[in-house]
Amino acid sequence: MKGKDRTFWNPQIETMDRQRMRALQEERFLSLIRWAYKKTPFYRRKFDEAGLSPSQIRSLDDIVKIPFTYKDDLRASQEKMPPYGEHCASPERIYQTYWSTGTTGRPTFMGVSYREAHYWVDVIARPLFASGLRKGDLFHHATQLSSFAGGYGHLWAGQLIGANIIPAGAGNTERHIWLISTLRPSFLKILPSYANYVADVAYKMGIDMSASSVNRIYLSAEPAPKDLRREIERKWGAITYDNYGLSDAGQPQAYECDFHDGLHGIDDWCLTEIIDADTKEPIRQEGKQGVLVYTNLVRRAMPILRFWTADVTSWKRFEPCACGRTAPRIAPISGRIDDMIKVKGVNFWPGAVWTVLAGQPELAGTHRIFVQTRAGKEYLRIVAEMKEEGASADPAQLVDGLKSKFQSVLFIKVDEIELVPFGTLEVSEHKEKTLVDLRKDKK
């Protein structure tokens, strides 16, 4: 029975032999292609414009013939045929409706049928179970609950496991601290940046979150660099579990187990590709970075084929994990291909700034990066919050040290670093956007 196994929520699927899983994927994939072409003007037009017929797709290997689906494609589809778009095959079967958070543009709607929703909740239960959630545990849910596909579904999955859910949602930080101190949950779902911030606010209030009841933290909605995870684990005295999820493809798509050796794919749910950003060819070796592309193998009400996520990762391991799960694993997300910026002729990920700031015990980690043009030249400014206990540090000496580290680590000159008191910068309780690009001619 699901959930009785000490390691797996769905052992039949999670430990399935690779040949059997490939056969299952191929069966679902070929059926999906025929369905999407027949039922949606969106994919029929994409195929026709590419000179491609469903009869030319005979195996999983033929997926490379199919054009990518981009976020802007979905937006245009829904603007043309509101509300669900031309890629919706059966709007009358929609049972649940979500919409993306819209951090990079206009939100898109996502609808699932009754059958898909019930399959999906089993999919969500797997990473929660792998992260240690069990029957009777108190599950504090500290991410957005309204439109977010990672909200209600995770509460439902928690109840399926048998946990006592605390639907706190995104909101007042002091309220989260009070709820955790009062209800004493053992399991917390939260954004990495917000988990770090909550611990700092609690410390300011005289509360040490490392002494709280929370012992497992399910990190959600944004990348979690190693240094940030170490900070969270130190401040909370808890184990963190990374996962990856994309609303448009039906999150989650990958998750960690207790061995923390890459994120397991969910191969019966989504077909995973990692694509070279330049050649647009699949990457099949471990360690080489590319863009994640997903095809959902279950959703029929609104099929999604080869969705270009813009998120960058690499294959971590192809062999089965020591935990017993057989799906290939990906590395944690390193950033978004469209977030990489060029400043002063140097390409860098904004997320890499955290690595430098995390090395300074006087800093809280909350920061903003401003890129602008001054006197015809690019000007890079970083604003970083101090910890309250770090206020006695020599600001000039700290700034000089940081500038030197940025130069050696990121190979870029930072023109200005402003240190501000803790709590100065507004912290998002959903996805954090740290980069503000004010250049007139962005590169």
C-alpha cells in the first residue's frame, strides 16, 4: 500500500526498471502526440509549420523533431483564445485552474482534468514523502496558496500522506514565527531566501529557530545555492531538501531524497530533456550544462510538449540512486538562461552574488543588484543588508574586501557597494527578484 514503505510513496513507479519505464513513457508520448495534433489548433499549427506529421513520430527518439514550446507561445495562445488558449484540448473537462506567478511577464492559466488532478496529487506526494513527511506530522506550508500550483496541491498531497496541514501561506513573517513556536510543526515548506529571512527576523525578536520543532525543510519555488542551504540548515537546525517545479508543466518535476545526490526525475509524469542553448541539441552526458525542457506525459486537457523552461542545469547521475530510485537525476538549478547578464563585457549569473555575500558573517544575505548607465558607461551597484550583530564592523573595510572578492570570484568590478541596516530591503514571500537592470540599451 502506498506510504507504508519506509522509503517510497509509490515504490512501483519510483523503483521501476528503466526498460519498463521507457516503454511506459513511449506509449504515453506517442498517444499524447496524436491527441495534441488532433485536438488543439496550437500544436496542429506548430507541427504543420515545421512540416511535421504525427506519423513521423514513431519513438521517443523522434522527440527532437518537435518544435519547442515557449512561455510567450502560451501567452499568445491564451490572448488569442481566452481564457485557456488554443493549446487547451478540452476546456469542458477542466477540474482545477491555476495560473503562473508571472515573475517574467503576463501570467498563464493552467487547467487540469479530474483524472489528471488525482494523478498529480500522487506525484506531489512522492517528493514530500522523500523529504520525510509522514502520517501524523505537522506540515507548515509557508508559500503562496492562491493561484500557485505549488500551493493547494501540496496541501492535498500532505493530507493524502496523513499529515496535519497548517496552511499558513505567504504573509506576515511574525505570524509564521508565532505559528511555528505555538503549533510546533516538524515539516516546513518555504522559499530558500524567505527561510533565511524568517530565521533572521526571529533572531531579532529573541527567538532561535534552530531550537524550534522544525527538523525538515522542503525548499520551494526558487534556486537554493549550497551556501544558502548551509545557512538555512545552521539557522534552523534542520535538514533541507531541494526540488524543482514548473507550473506550466505541472510541478514538481524533480526532487531530492535523503542521499542529496541530485534531483530525481518523475519519469511517468514528465519526460526530461536537457538542451544545449546554442545548438538546440539534446545533451546526453553528465555535467554539461543546458536548458531543461519538459513534456508532460499525463496532461491531456492542456497538453504541453517540449516546454522550454529557460532554467539551466545538467545531468547529475544516470545510474540508480543508493536510495533505490531508478530515475536519472539532474543537478540543482544554477540559474535561468535569460537571467545571465553581460556587464562590462563579462557574463555572470546574478545568483553568484550570494556566494560572495555568504562568506561575510556580518551580512544577512538579502541584497539587490543594480545595473545602470552613468556617463555613458555601465555602472554596477550592489546593496546588501547587514546583520544586526554585524553593525559594529568597519563599513569601509568590509566594502573594500567585498569589492576584491567580487573581482576575484566573478571577474567583474563592482563600482559601488552600499551596506544598509537589516530589514531595509523588502523581502518577497514568493520568488525573489534581486536584479534591477536600468540600462537604456540592455545587452
